[in-house]
Amino acid sequence: MKVLALNSSPRGEGQSKTELLLSHLVQGMQAAGAHVDVVHLRQQKIKNCIGCFTCWTKTPGVCVHKDDMSATLLPKFLAADIVVCATPLYHFTVNATLKAFIERTLPILQPFLMEYQGRTVHPLRHPHPGMVMLSVAGFHEPSVFDQLSSWARFIFAKKLLAELYRPGAEALTTAYYAPKAQSILAAAHQAGRELVQNRQVSAETLALFGQKIEEDPIAWRTMGNLMWKSCIAEGLTVKEFAERGRPPRPDSLESFMMLMSMGFNPQKAGDTRASIQFDFSGEVEGACHFKIADGTIQAFEGAAAQPSLVVRSPFGVWMDILTGKSDGQQLFLSKAYTVEGDLALLMRFDQIFGR
Ligand SMILES: Cc1cc2nc3c(=O)[nH]c(=O)nc-3n(C[C@H](O)[C@H](O)[C@H](O)COP(=O)(O)O)c2cc1C
């Protein structure tokens, strides 16, 4: 089986979630014996269709443009048994790069108008390969793909073999979501195998691929907003922020409590029983505390009844430590913040809250 796998993300390897998922799908296809040609459309020259219809009249089946699409990509498309269209979701549909590719497949149609199942269609000039639509989105709701799916089903009709949609895709490369990401990537691999073996993807694999990634939409949005605010405040691109590998900077007591709770590592906490209180001053004032027991954490606003440890710090100072901007030990020695109670607990913060 010959497969043409098109990746239309403009982002490079390491950042592109389209490419990440496509690579696992491709590995699954190869494991099932397919010959897969992966084409990164960002590296190809594909001019826009100019609507001259020359490919329908003067030179039937041949486009006026002399570019990569005419020279290599359209022949590859026609020779493939399956074409995978992998695209980031842009404005709730395929991105312009993939759309340009699809528009340039016009030569494979004939101009004539005919009726098929109650609607007007153009007859094919060449047999059409089976199509797979794979897309990734930033938003976490599965419904973000409704428009794309409706379009893909309409345009590819019975040639559409499978739709693989991954909402909340940016989370796939964050440490916090690593276990779910593993299962999603394994599902992409399995989908590749199934496509080669059965020309379809089972409901079970589709469910694993599209499984819910976020645990709490409010925390999801809060963390997303903190990430954007951190990038803006520090003048970082999203790529630079991700490469730094540090958490986003909380800007309120609520977002601090949320981030600490998400950072809690039950394995590293082990049988720790403790109540940890923070008293903040400066840009954000107030107290909150965390109760840790039996591998769980609970966050509360206000002071604890009997804290094992109290950290008193200007909010900005502690956030600098939390986001790795400043060294906690050095700031402790310079008395930028103070602690009272179980110091050994403070020493284990990196582990207990290191998830
Ligand atoms: C121009 C643009 C438009 C986008 N539109 C949407 C959108 O409509 N819905 C959505 O959930 N995410 C949207 N996103 C986010 C991307 O789908 C998301 O970041 C995705 O992971 C990018 O895929 P990539 O990493 O393979 O490039 C958009 C991103 C860009 C740059």
C-alpha cells in the first residue's frame, strides 16, 4: 500500500503537534507494511489556483503552474492508495497551506456537471485515493472540529476513510499531561496500523485518540492565560516559553493555589502529612494553605489552624522562585522571604510540587 502523508503545519519538528501525531500514525502504517511518503508542505512551493480552468480546457488534467504541486505532488497524490491530510486547525478549518494543496487538485476532476445522490458533482478524471483527515487544535472542546468535519465529509464523501481530531493538542508536550499524551500517541500508532489493515479506524482507537485531556476546563483556561501572560511579560515566543520548561507565573492567590495543586506529585509526597501555609505581601496580599495527606492535596484560602510550615514572602519573590527565575536558597539566605516550622519540608518542595 502506498500512502502520501501531508503535513501542513508551518511549525518545525519539536513544536508541531500535527507533526507529532502524524509521525506516530506513519510509524503505525509502516509497521503494518505500508510505504509512506511524508511531505512537509511548508517545504514545498505550491502556488494558489488562479481559477483559469486551463486544466479543464486547453490542457486537460494539466495545470498552468510550474511548481512542486504540478511536478511532484499531484503525481504522488494520484499514485497513492491513501492520502493523509494532517493540518493544524486554523480558524476552525484546514490551514491555508493545505487548502492551497486541495484547490490545486482541480485537474483530477472533469468540468462536466452530473447528478450524484441528489447533488451536482464533477466526474473524476482519475481514480481518487482514500482520504484521512487528521487535525489538531488549541481549544480543548471536541466540537471545535465540527466545521472541518462537516466540510471533509462533504468534499471527500465516500473516499473519506477516517477523521482523527485531537483537541487540546498543545498539552501533548507538557510534562503534566505526559501519561495521557502517551496513550494518545499510542492510539495514533494503532490508527495507522488499522488504516493499512482495514482502511478504517475502529471506534475504540478513535475514542482513545480523541480522549478528554483536560481535567477541569477552568484550570485549563487559567493555566493557558497564565502562559500567555508570562510570554507577554517576559517577551517570549511560545516556543521559547516551552523550551524553558518552567511553569507559567501565577498572578493571583487563586492561580497560585491552582498551579501548586497541579504541580503536586503524589508519588514523591509519599506518606507526607503536612499543612503548608503561605502568607503573601506586595502585589498580591493574603494567605492560603495546602493540606497534604495520603497522597492527596487540598488548597484553601486563609491561614491553617496548625501549619507544619509557614512561608512569608512578597508574592513576586515567591513567584520568581516558583518559575525558576530566582534561586530559592539564595533568596532564603538573603532573607527575601522567611519560613517558620518544618524546614525539611521546604527542602522537598521541588519534589512534592514538581509534577
Ligand atoms: C492562525 C491560527 C489560527 C488558529 N485557529 C484555531 C482555532 O480556530 N481553534 C483552535 O482550537 N485552535 C486554533 N489555533 C491553534 C492551533 O490549532 C494549535 O496551536 C495547534 O496545536 C497548532 O498545530 P501545530 O503545532 O501542528 O502547528 C490557531 C492557531 C493559529 C496560528
